[in-house]
Amino acid sequence: MKDYRVAYRKEVYNTALFVRLNQRINQEEVPVSVQRQISLVLHDLTDIHNVLAVLNIVINFLVSLSWSPEELFNTFVHDTLKMPAESSLVSGRAQQFCRLKHVTSL
């Protein structure tokens, strides 16, 4: 019996996108303690959906730009992309800690 594997176009696209992002900005993991604090704040699907939408926009910009990995995520979102305050990471701890080098870890 043949083994057929299915790769959805979106999955292949996302993988390639993450590879390109990591080539531009070396990505690092967010420490587990910060991950826990972030997850405690994400209570409903609307929050999760909003964060994922912002991450998608940020990743698509970062794969085409050279940017400092040390810049705070929210600084990039608000000052560079000029996105509204609602586009912030929900967790205050994430806002203080997460930098562009943590995008794939979010």
C-alpha cells in the first residue's frame, strides 16, 4: 500500500515564511515562565484570534525587512506599522518582555 502524505498549501507557505523570518531575525524561545503568564491572560477566542492576526501581519513585514531582533514587539507594531493600541499583545508581561526575536515563539 502506498503512503500518501498531504501537505496543505497554507502549511507549506507558513513553514517557508518561518524559515525566511529566522534567516532575517534569529528567533529565540520565550521562557516558559513568560509563556505561562501570557497564556493566563488569553481567556477567550477573540483575544487569541486578534493576537494571531497581529502576528501574521508582523511576520509578513519582517520577512521583507531587516530589523533589530531586540526591538520590543509592541514598539514595532505601534511605532513602525502604526497599528492601533488594540493591536497590542494582551498580556502586560508579554508587552514588557517580547521582542522581534520572539515572534515565532508567540
